[in-house]
Amino acid sequence: MDPNELQKKIVSSTNIKSAIKIIDKDLQNGKDPNQNSSEPKQIALSLKILNKEYDFYERALCSSKPIGSLKAYGYNTYQGLCKKINEDKIILVSQIKKPNSSKLKTWPKISYFGIFDGHGGEGCSEYLKDNFLQCLIKNPNFPIDIKKSLTESFEAIEDKFFKEKCSTNENCDGSGSCALTALIFDSKLYIANIGDSRAILSLNGGAKVKQLTTDHKPDNPKEFERAMKNKSKVYVDDSDEPIRDVSKLVFIKDKSEFEKHKKRKEVIIFREYPSDLAVMRTIGDAKVKKKEFGGKPGTIINTPEIFMYDLTSADDFLVLGCDGIYDDLSNQEVVNAAWYIYKNKAKEKNYDINELTQDACDMIIKYAMEKKTSDNLSCIIIGLEGLEKFLKNKMTKDKVNNNFKKDYKRAQTIK
């Protein structure tokens, strides 16, 4: 179908639902809405995406009941289309138990979520999944000063990982990991980010999308500036695999050249040299960070950025995703994929917020695969007050409409 013809169909439709039906009908007949277009392929959202099967793919898991501000959650991780193993690890704790060492009389309700996107192996990401939470709750500042305890705990967990897994250069787990964690404490949300995973928030029924974190990639001006101050190098690459031939590397000399490369239209990847990493903050990577192993301290760092957000009734849901999700999906597309489930599958699920969030999580991952993303894929969706309010209003509205239809039919039978 010609793109202009598709646009005319959508414009002439009375609403978005009927437009989607038109697209779905074309897809069922084997027509690609963009087959004659030179533009990148656009994938129409459809429930068929959710039902598509992939090798080794298992359905997302979900919550069973709400806890405070946390109304529901769904989570999944998958190796993806191209990777042989899944280096991503995820963890969810709906309510952190009070440690025996705590001197607090009352322990607050705190939920914990984490995505650890590993590279160079799964040793570090697995270690973070198994050990970071215990390191955090044992910190003397937790939960009184969450920002301080998060920063100190990430530094402590890396030291612990190095001591246990990297005693010598010959016997060293050189893997590393990004880290994205979320703590929901009463009506406050705390996000700690190290690397290029991302947290985004849907507000007002999807009318607004807010990115809560920044990506710590070499193309981030602050990260690039730190690399330059540390006399490190950054180069550009046009492939997923780093270039090993140093003579072919295009090093960025200064800020003006950096800005020039940022404006390039083609897809390029910024990498740090000599690590070849496409991320500037990690946990692990001993041979990149430790001088005794040939690394250069100060360029790739373990310092998290901490973001605090006050939750309100306008907040629909939070999405935590590894970079594989956002490589081929924009923030808006991620939120749209989730809302497609909430708005179109609510009747089928009888408004069960937990199962809907489970499907929304799978929808995001499979939508990324439809866009042919090549990385591991991990996603956590956390349903908040705005989502619960939307579903309840939708249920009430549909009940009213159904009752009206029944009354109308009954009236028609009266002679």
C-alpha cells in the first residue's frame, strides 16, 4: 500500500480504532503499509504482535496484588533475535523486609526493581542481581538517606565484586554491567542509573511521556567532556561490533568535532578507547578500570545518577528498560505499545490490572523485536495510580454503555 493512501485511510477514519482495523486488515491480506516507501519500515501496533511466537520466549510474569503506590507490575527478559545468551538480569521485590541489623522501630513499605544489563559475560550482572539489594539494606544510611545509601552501595558492590572475582589479572572476571534500579517509598520514586538503560514515565493517560534518566553513552556531552579531561579517547563506529583495527578508528579530537558527528543522519555508535565500550558508566569491567590490570581509572566510572520523583495521581506507569528496548523504539513508541494493551485488551482481561500489565510488558519487548533490535531485551512496567484510575473509569463507562444497550433492546420488545 502506498504511504499516502494509508495516510488518507487513517485521516478519513472516524477514530484511531477503525484506523487500526484498516491496517490490521491489510496486514492479514499480506499487504505491508510501507512496502512502496523508501522510509524506514513502520510497524503498525496490533494484537498479532503480542501473539507472535519466538524461540525460547517465555511469557512475562506479573504481580498478584497492590502494595501502596504500587498497583501492579509486569516483567520479562529475553535474549533477543541475535544474541546467543542473555546477559541481562532482572530482580523485583514487592516489599523489602526489615533486616535484623536495623534499629528502626517501624520499617516502611519499600518496593525494589532492578535491571542489570551485562556485557562481556553475565558474571557481573548476575552478581548484582544476587547481591546488590543486601548491600543496600545493610548500608547504615538506608532507608533514612536513600540517595546517599544508593551511591555508597554501588561503590561497595563493585569493590566486593573485584575482591571476589578479580583477585589476579589471570584469574579475573572481566565482565561489566549497567545498572538501573527503582525504589518506591510511599509516594516517592527513587531511580539510580549507571549506564544506558532508561526509565520513562507515562502521565495523563499517555498524553505525556517523561524520561527520568539520562543515558551515559560517549555521545552524552557530560560523559564526553569527562573522557576528554581524563585524556581518554572517543571514536565513532557504524556497526554493532567494535572496530579492532586501531588504524581505522576515527577519533574525535574536540568538542566542535563531537557536535559535528552528533548531527550526522546515519546511525553511528560512539565508543570509548581502548575499552571499546559504548557506555561510560558501569559496574565491573576490572580490566578497563583498574590500573594493575592495564586499565585507566577515571574514565569509565561506577557513580550512579540519582533521580527523585514525587508520584501523583497523574502518573500512569513507569517503564524500566535496557538499551535494547530503546535502540529501535522511541520513548513515545514504548508508551504507545503499553497503552495499546490497556486500551484495547481491557475487556478481554476483565480489567485485571496485573494481567494487562503482564501483556503490556510482552508487547513492548515483541514490538522491539518487530523493529529488528539486535540486543538482549529486558523490561519492567510498574502500574501506578493513574493507570488504576483509567481502568476503573473505563470499566464504569463500559458498564453504563452496556446497561443502556440492554435497556434499549428491552424497550424494543415492548409492544
